[in-house]
Amino acid sequence: MSGSSMPAAARGHGSEAVSVAAERRWAYIVMAIIALLILMMVFTGLHWASMPPSRVETVDIKTLHVKGEFVESNLGTTMGPDGKVTVRLVAQQYSFVPQCIVVPAEMSVTFRGTATDAIHGFIVGRTNVNTMLIPGFVATFTTTFSRTGEQLMPCHEYCGTGHEAMWARVQVLPTAEFLSKARGGERLSCVPS
Ligand code: CUA
């Protein structure tokens, strides 16, 4: 009995030292993580105080329909002389304009959108296009569609009683087919006329 109690006590001291060392190690790791988070907060607070987190572009919703970039005749898809494809759209309760958007596959496409009345969601099917359209602000999203075909574009931000019925379609055309249509420089959409 007495013979076995001594090694047991020795073992106890040994494991205590091990556990204290392990606890101290974890305490240092936790302190390092907290210090890193505090440094990140200080950095982003100071750095972004002088530089906003994203480029903020505003638009006057009162004159949206009558002048400027988002008048109805300027909505839809265009290809500039430099070959850049831009899609302009407006969201309102409870529809998107245009209701059907044409884009090319395998080309960089920039969406520029805004909303007239409430915050609406902007997401395109199984792509990475996902943002919000906020009255007074211009949302931009640049992406490349890898597959041709039709994608649904539902509003995914609750915007009122008609929210569920608010959606549009995006037709992704083969690059050559899009280029032949867009070459004239006019606004394109797939809304049946
Ligand atoms: Cu628009 Cu929900």
C-alpha cells in the first residue's frame, strides 16, 4: 500500500505539470487570437475610416426614370466600343426591368442595378451573382457565365406582399451569337416585344 502510494503521488505531480503546461499553451493561443482580432478591428476602424469598404455610388431615385443612366431606354445589355458588356437593370415592387436579360457566355459581364422603392435581392440562378439593390445606390457585380442556357433571377430579399412573384430570367447566349446581336451597340434584352 505504502509502496504504491509514493509512485502514485509522483505520477500525480507529473501529470499536473503536464496539464499546467498544456493549459498555459492554450491560454497563449487564445490570447494571440484575441490580440489578432483586436488588431484587425483597430486596423479596419482606422484604415476604413478614411477609405470606405467599397466604392459607394449614389443615384437620385426621384429622377431615376426621367434622366441619367437608368432611364428605361438605357436598360438592358450593351457592348461598348471597347468590347465591355454592361447590363443595366432596375428593381421595383414587384418586377425587374428588363424582365429578361441577355448575356454572353465566356465574357466578362458587369451588372449595374438599382431599386426605386425598397431593398430588393439580385441573384442569378447557379452563379456567383448575388447582391442587393438598394434605393439611392448603384450596385455593381462583374462575373463571367461559363454555361449557356436560361437562369432564373428571383428577388431574394423580402420586399413586400408581392415578393414571391418578383423574378426575371437571364439568357446566356453562346459568345458568337451574342456578338452578332450586340455589334450594333443597341440595348439588348429578351423581353418579347
Ligand atoms: Cu423584390 Cu423581394
